[in-house]
Amino acid sequence: MGGICSAGEVGGAGVGVLHGGHGAHEREASAGQSQIELGESKLLSQAVTTMEGEDEMSEKRECEQGEAPSAPTTESAGVIRGIPSRRIESAGVLDLRGVPAERVAEIEHIKSAGVILVDEQNSAALASVSVESAGSVVVAPPDLRVLVQPDIVISKAMAEGMPPGQKLMMVGNVFIKPEVPAALVAEKFEDLRIVGILVAPESIVGALFGRLEITGITISLGEGVGAVVRSMGQTTITPDYLSRFEEGTTFVNIGQTTFASSVSEELVAQKIAAYHNVGQTEGPEPVLNLLKTRCPTNLGSFDVSSAAGDERRGGSVGNFGKRTLTRAFLERLSEGSSYENFGETTIADDVPEELLLRTIAKYTNFGTTIGPGALLAALQDRCTENFGSFVESSGQPASPGEERGEHEPSRGTSHLENHGEITLTRAELEMMDDGSHFENHGELTFAEDVSAELLSQKIGYYANHGTTRAPARLLAVLKVGMLRGRGVNEGEFEEC
């Protein structure tokens, strides 16, 4: 269980939604890498309904199918507020602020929580709870809002539109662009907590002095920094790729970067002015020696390679889209590799557990990991940071609407809302239009006779602001859809 980090004295819970595209001046080093930039800053001040101090325990909300389990389990890839059940698994952020200490003590088990937020009054009660694989426990004020995204980019335009005096916790990697004036940052952020990696110019780090708390790493960029290239996955630097860099580029390596043997020391000296190394860097010895002399931040490793350019030789492997870990793929990995999942990773059914454990020594999960139960359990044991979810595979095919695109919501002409308590059966879903937009503000249960194919066909966009109960195979369909921009979760998911 992570240590408890005490925060300041400011205080209300809420969550902002992050949307947008690439900044005009930023170049990403990894092809196909998905980046989320804070677009419309007004979303930063959105509030959502919380469950703080909620008095209804999950036994009163279980699906009545036979004998109700004594301790149902709640999963969520995003933020869970309050105590939805006595057993909580795979929570990106578990927010227990405002929950009475005696209620916190009733929790039986917490597993795979990226961040657990508590307040001064209930922090001691958490010590009696069984906690497994928690990234960090933070004592936070009540009015600190929480944003959870793998990659958060703050541009000048976004900062200018933000209301002043923001009190935020950002969970993920945060990049404040050099174009943002330090004075503007000081005006907009009254209290900023970051769980992850902060990349920002020195002037901005200085402007935040006294109002910034970080659980992770700070990379300070020198003043007058030009183009910035960040690599968060697995990148091979070839002469052709490097020749396209601006001269004097600052390179930030958070994943695995390999310099091909054909890359000359002269070209590196011309293109890369500063090299920040938080991950693993491989390449010819002369190139590495040059990079070390230009490396203000080195929290990783520089490894001389005998055949630079090999794409899979251990180290760090990153996934920002959809990938299936097959037996053949894992056999090409070196033993003891690190794997970072920012998208959707599926483990094939035929993968032996021994092979999985031999090749993947460290697993970081920011997205959705799907696979057989035994293999998921093996990965969870090696998951040092989990801000996403582990979903047991059900053998159901992928959602038919996935070809519409990962970030474009698919919304049908029908717009349906639930503000009470209903159960949707197969017959009722079949009467709905394909691709309907459904908003749940109450308690919604999907019946056992609903198939995954029918659910993904009929509901193109699902916004969960209340409680959604369904079999695990149906919850997986909804969660994966949300990861692809076809929904939002600001409530609870409960398996029944």
C-alpha cells in the first residue's frame, strides 16, 4: 500500500473532462500515439454528482438473481466516489473524501487503485482496510477536483480560457507547453497536485512554487527551449526520422528510445540540444556518450546496443491503440520487459501463463486490459501503476461500431434518458434504434438475456451518471466504448 501524502488546506470534489487534439507546435515521437489535449477550458470547471457520505451500501443495490453475494465488487476505469461496495477493484481514482471514518473502516478490500483520496478525518480508518496494489494514498482537501488522463497537454489558448484560481489534481503525464507564460500559469492555478510526470519550462515550475505538489517526477525544460519531442512508447530513431527534427530540439524520453546504428554523432549534435531520459535509451556508444553530455535529467538508463534499431529487445513496450498479445508476439520479447498500456490490450487465450510472466516483468495500465482471468491475475501482480481497468474476456466479438473511429462518438437519432429505476431486457433493446444515445441518471440494469452484440448495436453512446448494473461481458462492452469516445462514466458500474 502506498504511503499517505499530506496535502494543503484547501477544499469540494468534481471532475473535468479532457478533450481536443494535437497542439500546432508539438511533435510526437511515436507513430500512432494517441494524445489528449485540454481543448475547451470551460470543461475544467464541470462538476459531477458525487457519492460522498452516501448511506446506501451495495447490498441494497444488488441484482436479485438467486442468493445475493455478501460482498459485491465494483470496478471503474475512471473515478469512483464514495463506497459503492465493500470490495473495490480496478479503480483509477478512489475518492473517499467526505465519507465518515466508520464507513471507510467497513471496506473489506481495495485492489488495483491508482490513487486513493482521503481527508483528514478518515485517513486513519484506511489503515485497517486490506489494500492491494495501490499507487498512492493522498490526503486531499474537499474542493480539489480530479482529472484522470494518460497524457494531459496544456497550451496557451487553453490556459487563457481557464477561470483563475483552479484547484486541481491531475493523474497522468502533464506537459505544459513552453508557449504558456509563467504569469498566466500562476494566475490560473491556485492549487495543483500531479500524480505522474510533469514536463514544463523552469519558469513555470518556479511560478508554481508553493502551490504545486507532485507524486512522481518533474522534468524542468531550460529557458528559451524550442521544439519539444516527447516519446512515451517505443521509438526507433533513424537518420531519416531525425533529419526531420528542428535544430536544437529538446527530446524527452519516457519510454524506450533506440538510436539506429546508422545514426551519426554529427546529426544527433545538430538536431538534439537537450535530452531528458526517464526511460531506456539504446544506441551506438558514441551517440550515447554525446546524449549524456546533453542530459539535464537522467532517471533511466543508457544501454549500448550491438544492433540498434531492433524493435523488440526488451526494455519498454508501449501500446496507445489496440493490441493483442499473442503467443508469437510474446516470444519475440526479451525476458523482463516493461509494458505500458495506454489503449486496449487483449491477451490471447492460448498464451501460457509461464510465457507471460517470463517476458513481462512490469506492467503499467492506463487503459483497458482484457484477457482470461488467470492471466489477468498474473499481470495484476506485476502492475505497479493502474489507472485503468482489467476486464475478464467473455469470448464475445468486438463491438460492431468500432470501425467508426476511436475518438468520434457514434450517436444515433434516438436520445433516451433514465431518471428512475429500470431493467432493459433483450426485447426492449430490440425495439430501440441502432446507435441510440442513452443517458442514465438513475439505476439501470441490463438483463441477463441481452447479448454483447445487441448492446453494442443498439447503444452508440452511453453516458452513465447514475448506477449501471450488468453481467461482466456487458460492462466490458460499455467500458471499451467509452475508451473510444462513445460514452462517459461519472457514476458506478456494478457487476451482477
